[in-house]
Amino acid sequence: MNTKQHQPVLLQRAVDALVTNEDGFYLDATFGRGGHSQEILSRLGEQGRLMVFDRDPAAIDVAMKLKASEPRLLVVHSEFSALQKSVEESGKSGMVDGVLLDLGVSSPQLDQAERGFSFQADGPLDMRMNPEQGMSATEWIATRQEAEIVSVLFEFGEERFARRIAAAIVKRQQLEPITRTADLAEIVKAAIPRWEK
Ligand SMILES: C[S@@+](CC[C@H](N)C(=O)[O-])C[C@H]1O[C@@H](n2cnc3c(N)ncnc32)[C@H](O)[C@@H]1O
């Protein structure tokens, strides 16, 4: 399986700390391209089990390919907020030996312009980790009040120029829908008075 698309962070150290029982039951809440999962599986014996989650269908495709030759793997296409429910449904409540969360985006999500996360490569302004659910960033921007955009940029992005950026977004949106990542990047760039060194 090709895991070179994403370089797992702190691979050995994270898995060293996680896996203490080779027959244990472990969760990888953010499968991505499976770098951590494969390392966890390499430390488990025949009785060990690994349940993996990801909300991105592209990550789940990779997980399902791995599962074809890996009977110790359980794959759940879901947000990790459903983790407890999935564990309960599998009859493993109270038996979890460890959980790994490698939070954030994966390299393929950033590298593939059509996913709409990149400000280096132009693509449709989508930004959904699961493109089959919810609304794209284009739709989100088009349906939000300025105050909500400020709040998201400030609280989730820790962006100190949140007000300026939100005002610029709303101004452009009133002229035409913002549908491309390059357009949004230009709007943000123009709205920021100075760049961090
Ligand atoms: C940094 S990557 C994980 C990389 C992984 N450890 C590897 O070695 O390939 C983060 C992953 O978490 C997924 N993700 C982000 N938020 C999620 C959520 N709420 N529920 C499930 N998966 C989520 C993303 O789709 C992405 O694939």
C-alpha cells in the first residue's frame, strides 16, 4: 500500500507510547493514509485488534484496501465523535487499550487542488473532509453573516486580522460568489495589512 503520500508524524514515538499490549484493542481515530495504523498493526499479535476512523472517503478507500489482507482491522467511515458508539456496537466497551488522534489535515487533502484546501494550487473552494456531507466553503461563505465569519476565523483560526478578512470576504461576495481557492487566497492576502516574518 502506498503511504508515501503522507509522512506520519512522530511515528515510532507515538506508537511506542500507545501499544503496550500486543493482544490489545486500539483505536486510530484519524486513519489518513494509514501510516500510524500500519505501525500499530505491526506491533499487535494475532489477537490484537485495531479500529480505525476517518471522515474522508479517500482515506476510507485506503483503509478498505488494507482490510482486504488484514483481518485484525475494523474500519469505520465516520467522524471520531462517533467513536464511543462504534466501540459499544462492536461489543468492546471498557476494553479499549489506547486511542491515537493525529489531528488536522492529511497531505493528500492539501496536495489535491480539487479538494479545495490549498491556497498554493487553485481549485474549487470546497474544503470538506467528507465531500459527500455538509456544505462546501463556497456555500458556507455565501450563506453566513459577517459576524459569524469573524468568529470562525478568530476562534478556530486564531486569526488576529479576522475582522478585516471577513469584511473583505463579504464585500467581494456581494459582487460575485467566491468559488475558487485562489480567489479566496487573494482576498485574504489583500486584506492583511502586514505579514508575519
Ligand atoms: C493528519 S491526518 C492523519 C494521518 C495518519 N495518522 C497517517 O499516518 O496517515 C488527519 C486525518 O484526520 C481526518 N479527520 C479530521 N477530522 C476528523 C473527524 N472529525 N473525524 C474523523 N476523521 C477526521 C482527516 O480526514 C485526515 O485524514
